[in-house]
Amino acid sequence: MRKTSHPRRSVLYVPASNAKALAKIASLDTDAVIFDLEDAVAPDAKDEAREALRDYFRANPASKAERIIRINALASEWGAEDLLAARACKPDAILLPKVETPHDITGVTEILEETDASENIRLWAMIETPRGILNADEIAELGLRSTGRLDCFVVGTNDIAKETGISLSEGRSYLIPWLMQIVLCAKAGRLDVIDGVYNNFADTAGFATECTQGSKMGFDGKTLIHPSQIDAANRAFQPDEAALTEAESIVAAFALPENAGKGAIALNGKMVERLHLANAEKTLAKVQIKGDKA
């Protein structure tokens, strides 16, 4: 299965049980939406949320934003039904919570294969526990498998703080070493990695600062809890003019007939490989989505 480049600057959580929030999605400029069946839905509302999600996808078979469904853990009483519902909705990806081992991914992959789920349904993994952080490298290696479905890590900073007692204040200074470890593992597995949420959506300055921090750390985007955060996230994770110029040069160079089939070429005094082409295409895709939504 071939991975497709998607801009994931802004990734908005939307509770599947919130009809009002679901109705607003089409008008938003978010790059991706996570339809949440897990934390944002109360235990006594899980069945209702699942049905609402099925109804939403039937009524909206297409979307300009990438669509991801976060399910409850398979070991929970809701997980199996969530996975069946998500599979039936045919989203772009299914987000698995509290991933701690590669088996948490391969187990779901096997279920999807056994049920003939569309190969276009990818898997995203929440890294939000101490064990998940420690095993992030092994988990990310699944992204290198040509037959795998893993595309993206999503960091759950609130859960990390809850399980470790670490403070999220002071610019997340105590958390940064772990965040960088997760980013490094994701990139080694050629995965995208999305930063955690900023809880105070009324603090626009603080949110913008954290977005800039995340962008400089190598994150591809940020998860959001409110639509008011979308524009700031899109700006922070948008490539600058120098990066765009370089990306255009790389794509144009590899498109030349004499470079067809080459794994590496010389460009402006540098050696450029196919992996740089993939990064360049991803960079340009972020600009393309901005133009499409204008």
C-alpha cells in the first residue's frame, strides 16, 4: 500500500456525539478531523455516538478534510464495536488509543485484512503512556513496511502528564525530551507526528507560541480542541518561502526526463535523493490544500 502525502497542520478533535459540532465541519479550514468515540464521549453515550457517526458518514461520503476515527481500546467493552463501525464508515484512518507495542497495531491490521477492509484505511497511533514512549521506535518501524497501514503518531500530552505527574507548564520544558524522542522515532519510521492539544483555547497567544515550538521541534501539525485554533495552527505549520522554493526545485529536477528512475541527483551543489523528493511533495501539498480552501 502506497502512502499518500497529506497536510496535517491542523487536526481537530470532534466528539462523535456532538451533532452541532459535526454539522460545522464542512465550513472549517482544518486539514484533518478526528471523530472521537473515546475520551470525548461519556460511557453511557457510546452507542449513540457510534450511530451518529454512521449517519454522518452516510450523509457526507466525501470531505475536503482528511477524516480519522478514534476508537476505544479493543480491550475495552466498546472497542470491538467501535472498530466495526469505523471500518464501515471507510474513513481515511482509524486512530488507536494508548498504543504501547507493535502488536497493538498489527493486531488491528490483521482484523482489517481478515474483514476485507479497504486498503485505503490507514492506522494512526496515540503515543500517550510511558510504555508507549519507551517502545515508540519499535512501533514506528511498522511505518517502513510496504504492506503496513501505519501512517502517523499522535501525541497525547494530557495522558502523559496524568500518568507520569510531569508538569506541562513553563513551555513544556520538562516534557520536551520525551516529545523529541517521539518525533525522532516517528521520522525514523517515515511517519507523520502530530503534537498534543493546548488546553486553554481562550489563550490565543500561548497557543500560537506552542504551535511555533512544535513546528521547530519537527511536528507536522497540532491536534486542536476548538475551531478557533485552526488558523493559528495552519500558519505555524505552513512552510516558509525558502522551503517552498527548495521544494519546487527538487520536484522540478526529478521530473526531468534525464532524471527518470534515478535514486539521487545533484542539485545546486547538493546531493538530493528520492526521500527528499517525498518531503518536497509533502511541503508543496500543504500549499496546495491552502489554495484549495481559499
